[in-house]
Amino acid sequence: MHRTARAPASSANLGPGFDTLAVAVALYVEVELRSRPGGLRVSAEGQGSRLPRGASHLAAKVATDVLGHDRVELHVHSQIPLARGLGSSAALAVATAAAAGAGDPFGYGAGVDGHPENAAASALGGLVTAAMVADRPVARSLALDPEICFAVVVPDRELATSAARQVLPEMVPRADAVFNLGRLGLLVSGLADHHQLLATAGDDRLHQGHRSVLFPEAPALLAGLREAGALTSCWSGAGPSLLGICTVSTVATVAGAARAIMQGLGVAGDVLELGADLAGVQVTELD
Amino acid sequence: MHRTARAPASSANLGPGFDTLAVAVALYVEVELRSRPGGLRVSAEGQGSRLPRGASHLAAKVATDVLGHDRVELHVHSQIPLARGLGSSAALAVATAAAAGAGDPFGYGAGVDGHPENAAASALGGLVTAAMVADRPVARSLALDPEICFAVVVPDRELATSAARQVLPEMVPRADAVFNLGRLGLLVSGLADHHQLLATAGDDRLHQGHRSVLFPEAPALLAGLREAGALTSCWSGAGPSLLGICTVSTVATVAGAARAIMQGLGVAGDVLELGADLAGVQVTELD
């Protein structure tokens, strides 16, 4: 058994689609897996390579779970920064499960944090919608205009999803729920045809405002992305990454403007120009 | 000036898409409008023809508003039952505004009750998503699988939207808002391709449960529609009509089963088998 599997990073929520929508982006984690009778060995390079490499490593846990034993060697090579709202854990779980021969890599990915939308994007690619249905993760694809790409603001600070979730209230005004439903409809329509995409389609009342206490510069950056030419903008997952939804012809300008705004605000970090990934997880048999 | 305009009925909400989604169905109101120097005259046949025919008639109000005067004769011929959750008012307003030459019949329709989704469906046809954005109604089209059609349960009882709205709480659990967002994503995906449509995609936690106090037989009917072969089922607008979302090949069976269930429950009324309307409002110049 010797396989590699590659899965894309993902940006979830996309403003109104809280815990629902995600899009796969062209930033990858690759997992190489081969039998090793002597027992588990994990090596890593790239993002996350400083994590402990024992049985507690997410790739080791997923591979052991899929295979039913730990006689395996894993090499993880990741481009996806950790704890930035780009779905690094879900992508790693999906890639590892696929490399280990799981029939349902999406299910393993969804099991990592109980929110299936990142895993759905990493498994299927493109724009996806996902939900838990009777305690099982379900995902479906949605149309994505091929001209759409992303300026992704990735600050040099981590924001744990658990912290980002603790700031959210348990009860919300019905009007805010309806606000998000309406924007979600407009967003899905606009992502299928960017000519129809309104800036307000990225607006949200359920999570972004509350989470701004954890990243006070976010509102100015979101507004700046739109002013620079992004069709709309939103948080990526639980943050702190932010997404400018652009077209191929505007993404460089928007990314340049975002770098200038970050500098002006004193926010260290990088801005990535990323296309959507449409393939999802890809497995290669090596021998 | 002598024109007719025809607009389709619509079914709004569609379960999770509360105040957001609507689909146009092949049941119509037609408005014939011609100049009448002697002043306003309103005549009507079909559904709603017993309403007062003076200046208070919705068609008279809309035509007067568009034209800036009331020297007009209106004849309204409607197939759309009133106060059943089939968007009769929005369809009448859209048709009248179009017959009167309004540049934006959707806007006039949305102005009738402040909820733009019915008007959007009547104006654009097909599946639409709508929202109020900075106090202006905005609508966009969504993909609709041409094989989808509807078994529409239309009880012989009226249910005013205002009453149906008063039973809704102002605050809702965030988990319920997320539930609806997730189902809305699944529903939009499934309406674009009925092979992908899950029964749970029609589920809702924001309005249908609360409104069942006004129509206690609704849950049994909704479940019966699914058991009879509907892909999913939901309330139509604020009710009391209910929608079985079917394919061309199953709608007759589902409608037959629904009639039997209504009889068993003692719910008087009819079940219509309706295709989607894809054209929206259509204007014909007569001279």
C-alpha cells in the first residue's frame, strides 16, 4: 500500500452561510501513506510541521481509524496555515482518509470538528453546502462561476474555532435569521453568475459582528476589500482570515489594496490570490 | 392604451427559505387595462371576484399609482385563490403594474406587503430569491430543474398572512437559524437537480411549526405528501396551502394520495397539479 492523496483548503461560512456554505481554494495538503510493519511513523513539512508527530497527530489518528491498525508511515506536506479559518484540519483529515483508502473521506473529515462544510469542500471541491441530517453529515454541490477567485487576507495570528464560537449568543432575533437566509439566497445566485453578485450578499448578522471583538480590524478590512473592487467580502470560516470574492481580472488589484490596508492598520500577515479548487480530494496509487 | 398582462401565482418560503425563496406556479391572474376618460371602472371574474370593485380594489390602487390618474377601466380574471398562501395579491399587483406600463412591476408587487419574494416569482417566473436591501426589494433567479412540478394542497379555509406572522416568536435559537440555513443550501441544490433533492431539504424550524397551531392537520399532510412520493414538502407561503415538490412522473400519484389524506383528516379543499411558470409576467399590447 503506497498512495498519496491531496485535498484543498476551504473557506467556510462565506458571510451569510454560517455553518452551511464552503468553497474549496487552490491551497493544498498532501498526505503520502505507505505500509510500515514496524509501526507508526509520521513526518511533516510545510505548514503545521512543528506539531507533535506521534499518535496524537491528526493524520495518525485518521489513518489508524480507517485502517484499523497503526502499521503505517505518513508524510504530510501542507500549504494550509493552521487555525486561520482555512479548514486545515478538515483538509488533512480528508486527505489522510483518502490516502488510507476510506470509502467516504468526507465523513472522516466531517468527524473532526462536527461541522461538515469544510470537509465537504475539501472532499468535493468547488462550492458546497453541507448540514448534519440525523447526526450524519450531508453535502451537495452548488454552481460556481469559473471566473470567481479570491483575495484571502491571512493575518499572522491564530484564532481557535472554539474561541470564535464562544462569543456567539444562543438566541438571535428572528429578523437576523431571516436577514441571513435572504443574503444566502442572493450569495448562491451570485456565486453561480458573478454578474449577479451583490456586495450585500456577503453580509451576515449571525457571527461576523460578534467575532469582531476577537479581530477588531476585521470590519475595516472587509469594507476595504469591497472598496478595492471585490464583488463582496466576508470572514473565512471562524477567522481570522478574510475573503475578498473577486474575478480573475480584479483579484490582483484587490490583493494589492488589501496589503496596503493591512499595513495601514498594523495587521501583520499575507494576502493570497487563490483560484477555486474544483477537483476536491485526489488520490494517486504509487505502487 | 389597451393592454393585458398575465402574472403567475407563487409559493413562497418553501420550508427553510422563510421570507426568502419563492417559485412561480402555472396558475394565473390576467389584468386587462384600457383608458376610460369617464373614470375608474373595475370588473372581475374568477377568484376574488366578490371583492368590492371600487377604488379600494388592489388593481385600482396599483393602476392609479402607476398612471398618476384613475381614468382607466380594469378587468381582472384570476385563477389564484385568495388568502391561501399562493401570492394572489403580489401576482395581481405585478400584473396590474405591468398592464399599466410600469417599468418595474416587481417593485410594485413587492410594495403590497413588504415581502418581495412572491412578487419576484410573479415578475420573473421560475425559482427566485429575494430580500430587502436598504429598504429596496432585490431579487435574483436560481436554477430550477425542468422536471420539478408541484402537488398543491389548497384547503377550503383562508389564513391571513398577518395572523400567520403573529404566532412567530421574535427571538429564535441560533441552532434553529443554522438549521434553516443548512436546509436552504440543500434545497437550492436539490431544486437545481431533483436527483440531489433530499426530503429534509424542505424542513424548517422558523415558521412552519409555530403556524401549525393555525392548521393542526398540516404536519400529517406534509408527512403524507412525502410518503406518497413527493421529493419533499413544505408550507406554501403563510399557508394554509401546502406544497408537495414532485417530478412530472410522480405528481399525479402524490396528488391522489393527498386527496385521500385530506378526506381522512376531514380537511375540505382541493389538490392542484401545477408545473412551474418560467416566463413571469407577460404583457400583450392590444391596440
